[in-house]
Amino acid sequence: MNQPTEFAQHLANSPWPAEGPSRAPYWTFVDPATYQREQEKIFRGSNWHFLGLEAEVPDPGSYKSNRIGDTPVVLTRDHDGSLHAVVNRCAHRGNIVCRDELGKAQSLYCVYHAWVYDLKGNLTSAAFRRGIRGEGGLPEDFKLEDHGLQKLRVATICGLVFGSFDHHIMPLEDWLGEVGDGIRRTLPRPLKVLGYDTQRIHANWKNYHENPRDSFHANILHTFFATFGLSRQSQESAMILDSAGRHVYFYTKAGTERPDENFDKTQSTLRSKKSDFNLRDMSLLNWQDEYGDGISIQILTLFPSFVLHQISNSLATRQLVTYSPTMCDLHWTYFGFEDDTPEMTDRRLFHQNLVGSAGLVSMEDASVCEMIRRSLGESPEGASFMQMGGKDLTSGGTSKLSERALRNFWHTYRGQMGL
Amino acid sequence: MNSSITLEARAAIENLNYEWARLIDENKIEAIGDLMTESADYKVASRFNVDRNLPSAVIHCRSRAQLLDRITAMRVANIYEKQCYRHVVSGVQVLGAASDFGANAWETRANYVVIRTMEHDGSMIVYSTGQYCDVVVFEGDAPKFARRHVVYDSRMIETVLVIPI
């Protein structure tokens, strides 16, 4: 394993720019040694990672396969109703123990040599442990309890299940801080899954993670938003970070235009507001203020790989899983509430046209990530520049016209990576 | 199975499938609107969701107007890398009458493969494979899709789905 040396060499050759968190060196987006270190320090480090919805594992024996970074994990509900998460890798020879995405099982069973685990991840039997006729078998001192699956710590908030490799990590609600308010607002009732969508992005996972933190690109890149007034910078909006700066959410209230001379001047130069673009059918723009707070869009991003969105009446989680420095998948899970009327379910499904892999609004995000990837090549020099709203972690305040949440991301990233 | 469909009608349904593919591949995408009824339902959903009875679809246009809006957005609003499709359509089958859609309405199936080519570097991939689950009705002699439900096989979409399948 020459990874630490390679990584140290990298830092020596190309240290982090002196400007600090308002710059991110481009090598962090392509470098294999950096990717490996991220898996260790961030994904298997002291963070909470999205595992799924409680609604996806509703019954005793329910399970869902997932990944944290590139480590396969399984979320289970035990016979006593408790939630558990384990690494999906047999303690014997490393085979996958849960091969299906979603389902129900009595136990986790490795098909290779029949090692069987209970739904908490404890090894309950190993085939031919005593051998046959006194030959073969495992040593006398073999103890089942020493060979369970690797267990994660699990916690829930409002029907979302999170897991951590760090059993001493602070409680989930403390880790979320003020950004937990954005979850509690959006998910007040039990959830009902509507479906899944996976979008493959041939770019570094951080390119995508930066995107929903960047509240000011939306009205520039996404024509559909601006043209039809779903989200404009002139509307009432705010950006909220937790005190540690790990997470962020921002919201916009449609129909609250406040005129501003600078806005008018800039807006007229943006390609995103097209006055010649008219819809034949405007019904996609009808939304219901289901929370009664006027918020038409709320995007909430947790370090390092999770998004919860409300876009009109579309509700979804987005989770990044990684494959390599230049490939990741974005897993969209669409849902509503158990008590939704058929009309509301129908509206949520209709509003899915705005988001996801084919989203009239959100399709641009993956495209831009890949365009950045194209520009960087394999050994890029230089660094990105993030000084909208200021240069440090607090400047920019609650304005959406700010890269404050990006600076805070890179601050947290550097801390965890030891950069 | 209703076998009362004429050979001419069967050939017209097959041709309708090829026409749809040709118009998209030749970048005359707006013209697929002429192959649909006004109230046609165009949906693109993954086999993963369909197999689990999950209603979510990545595209669901509930009228011809909504699909044409999507094509307009693709032309003037959406940002994506320039690309084109080549459809290979095969196995066009008429399963029987679709009586819910009136007289002379047919439940049909076809398979497709879409190969996508990127303009900037010429890279090509098998972008999507799947099944068209359609209802074709006849407006006079002209066959039209009253329903075109695309069920794609992979649960994963490469980067973005912007050009209709």
C-alpha cells in the first residue's frame, strides 16, 4: 500500500492554496490517492451517512442494500423491530451476504460457505464448523461471537435512517445542529416510497456535492426555474448553516418578488430567463403550499453525500455513492406521506418531471459536473475560486447569493482529510 | 387475444414504431407529436420501479402538449452535452384489442435499443434498452399512439435523459 506516500507527495508538490477554504485545488477532484483517503477519513470516518428510509424496511426481517462511499452496507430491521446496519461483506472470505436491493429475510446468509448471520450482524453458524468424522472444521478456539459482520451505529430522524462507522460519534441530532430544523419541517409525518432513480455521473463526487450547496447557480443555470418564477434571486429566501458549518439548507418562496435595480440589470444578461419560452401546458407549475409556510423550494445538504429536497410538491432524498475519483451515482428516492390523498400523490409524481435524471430543472447539474470533469483532465493545475459573499466561513450571512456553504464544505473536508 | 386486426393495420402499427424512432434519430423530434393523439400519455419508467409496482417515472407527460413542452425545453432551455441517438426497434407485436381505448385500439409491444453518440468526443454507448408498452388507435387510416410507456431495463441512467426514447 503506497497510498500515504503518494498522498504526502501530492501535498508536497501541490499544497492547499494560501487563501484557504475559498479555494479548492483541482487535483482533489481526480487524484486516486485522495479518493482512497476520502473513503477512510470521510465515508468510514466520523460522519453520519444516509442508509435509507424507515419506510423501506417496514417489517421485521426487511432489509435494504446500500453503500457508504464505496463500502457496501445493509440496513436491516430485526425481529424485535430495531434497526441495524452492517457492512455487506462476509467475515469469512469477503463475499456479499445480502445480494438483493430490497426484501425480507430471516437472516443474512453467505452463499459461498454458508456462514449465517442474524439481522443484527452476529454470526450464528458456520457450515462444517466441526468438520466431518473428526477431520476438517474450524479450530477449537473459534468463537462465533468473534466473527460477526462489521456493525455501524444507527440513528433516525423523521423517518430517515443514518449510520456511522464511528461508534463514538456525537448523536445525530447534535451533528445536524440547526439544519435538523429543515428536516423536521419537511418530514412531519410517516413516509411512503414512490420509487427510485439512479443517475450515473462521470465526475468526482465532490463536484456534485458542491452543486446543491451552491444556492446561487440555480437561477443562472436552470432556465426552467427562472423563466417560470419557481425560483428567482429576487424572491424571499434564506440560507441556513449549522454552527459547525457542515450542513446547509436554503429555501425560496415563490410569488414573493421584491424588485431590485441590480437584480433587473443582471437578470437581463442571464441566458436562463427566456422570455420566448412558453409552455403549452402550464399545469406543471401548479403546486400546493402543503406546509403553509409559502416555501416552494427547499434544498438541504448534509456533509458529505446527502440531499433532501422539496421542489414544488416533489419530495426526494438524493444520495451520492462513489466508484472512483471520476465516477459516482446519485440515488434519488421519491416519496410522499402515508396519509397523502390520491390527488397529492399524483401531484408529487407529476412534479417528478422537474427533478431527477430527466428533470426539466435538475438535469443540468449532472451535465455541468461532467463538463467540469472534461475541463480538468487527468492532472489539472490550479484551484477553483469561491468568494461570492466573502472569503471566510461566516461572510455572506444568510444570503443565497453566496458561496459560504461551499467554503464551509471545504473547511470541513480539509479538517477530516488532514489537508 | 383478438386476432381480428387486418394485415394492413398490423403493418401500419409496425411502421408507426419505426417512424417514431426515425424522427428522433434524424433530429426531427418535434414531429413525434404528430404520431400521438392529443391526450396521449407518454411515460418513461424503470423496470426496477415497474416490477415493484412503484409509480415513480423519470418522465411522465400526460398529453401531447406536455411532451412538446419537454422538447421545447430541450431545444431552448436545458443544458447538456450535444448528443444523438440511434434506435434499433424490433419485435413489434400486437397483443390484442385495447377495448378501454375504444374500437380499433390495439395493445402493442416492441423492443428497443438506443445507442447514444456524443458530439464532442464521438464516444458511443448502449444508452438504453427496454420495451415500448403501447396502445395504438386509428384516427381514420392513421395509427397514433394513445399511450406510449417506455420501460427501460437498467435502473441507472447515464448522466441525463433529455432526448425522448
